[in-house]
Amino acid sequence: MLICRTREEIQKTVNSVRSQNKETAVSLVPTMGYLHEGHLSLIREARKISDYVIVYIFVNRIQFNNQDDFKNYPSDEENDLILCRNAEVDAVYIPTEKDIFAYGEPFLKMSLPNLTKELCGKFRPGHFEGVLYIIAKMYNIIRPDAAVFGKKDYQQFIVIRRMTEELNFPVNVVGAETIREKSGLAMSSRNARLSEKAKEHAILIFRAIKIVEQQFKNGEENPIVLREIGADIIRSGSLNSVEYFELADPDTLELINQTVELQNRVSFLVSTAVHCDGVRLIDNYICSRK
Ligand code: AMP
């Protein structure tokens, strides 16, 4: 497994792989490190569709709207490299800040207001601009044929897919299913910051989503009622505070607020962000009628 720490190194690597065989399909798995089973599932998806898998690890300062969250973001490069090696990753790109922000603070700002006015976009100003900036940059540096993203960060997946299509990047954007703990809690690098007690409260997030789905299956079609049921279950954990708990269209991310909008649907997105004992956790899940 190659470890590249500069733009030149990763570009040389990709060029050399392609010069040996120009049909080689290259996949990119973007991460912020502190890898877990969720990231490894993206690597497996990438492996299915490509010959050469590149993981990049970069805690992207400009996508953090809260600098404490950035400073407290966990990291363990040594373990990340072991996991990547075991997962048979071909190359890992671990750039430095200087490598990525060679031109200083970005002048360029990309935004997709239609897709980011609600959900995380509403509560994390600048977050998706930072995400789009780094992904577009990585596309240009690495020139992958495909990039794999987790649907745990569902809004991020939709926003990146749209940016990729709209700017005609020749990249196949793949969404991978959320990997969960046995308890249902979505795996996240931030879970490492939860105490055992906090974890018990965090478990309520996915439990709430599944109860909302069950209520929908049982015939409840009022989105306000479903939203309140979900948010109340999460709030029953005293360490939890709900930032948002919304029902939305899975393609447009428009919020669903009216009963008529749910009546003819077979599925909808539940998206939620919760501060659990000071740690911001998100979950996204497509609820189905059947
Ligand atoms: P992060 O390192 O948290 O920025 O995540 C990097 C990528 O892994 C993103 O595409 C995430 O959506 C994805 N990811 C994070 N957690 C999970 C999970 N539990 N299941 C599937 N994908 C995940």
C-alpha cells in the first residue's frame, strides 16, 4: 500500500497506474480518518467497482463551522493505516494543510442553496461549501472514475452528486448504506467521544426513526405528528438535545410538512441531528411504507 503525502506523489501514482493500463478503474473514498467499519464498507464498495482504490484522510478545517468540533476531532493515523492495509487499499493520500490550501484561504465558494437551505445546511453555515471545495479539489488532483460516499451523511451525498453532475465531472458518485452498531447507533468517528452513559442515550436516535417508520406503516400520515413522536423519543434521553428532526423528499431534500405530501408516498427521508452530551451526531434513514 502506497502512502502519499503530497499532491505530486498521489498524481504520480495515479498516472503511473493508468499508464500501465489505461482501462484501470480508479475509485476514491474520501474520509476524515479515525476509520471504522462504516468507512471500511465504503472501501469494499469501491473495490467492487474498481481495480485501484484510493482512500484520502484529511480533516478539512473549512467544513467545520465550529472550531472546537474541529480541534476535538479524533485522529489515529497509525491505526487508520493498519485498517487500510488490511482492507487491501492500494494507496492512501494524507495531505498536509499546506498541500491542500497551497493558495491560502480559498477564494472560491461553491454552493447549492436549493439542497442546503434545510437540515444540516441550515445549522452549519459554510459546511457544505467546505465539503464541495475539498471534493472538487480531490477530483481534480486524483481524477477518479468513481467516488464512494456514505448515506449516513445523506445530504452530503445528494449535494456532492448534484455538484458532480452539474459540473460534468466524469465521476460516478456511489452511495453506500449506513453501517450501524448492534444497538442501531450509526457508526461515526465522533462516537469515540461518547461515554457509556451517553451511548445509551444516543441509541434513542435510531430507535426513534424506526418507531416513526412503524407509525407510518400503521397508517399515520401526518408529518408533524411523526416528527413530534420521533423528536420526543430522542428527548427522553436527558443527555440529548434535538437540533432538528425532519421528514424530507429523498431527491430534492424539500421538507415534508403536509399530510397530503405523505399520503401518496411509498417512502421518505428521516434526517436528524442530535447533540448528545455535547457531541453532534446525525442519522439519516429512508422509511418505507412496505
Ligand atoms: P467522515 O470520515 O465521517 O467524514 O466520513 C467519510 C465517509 O464515510 C463519508 O462518505 C461518510 O458518509 C461515510 N460514513 C461515515 N460513517 C458511516 C457509516 N456508519 N456507514 C456508512 N458510511 C459512513
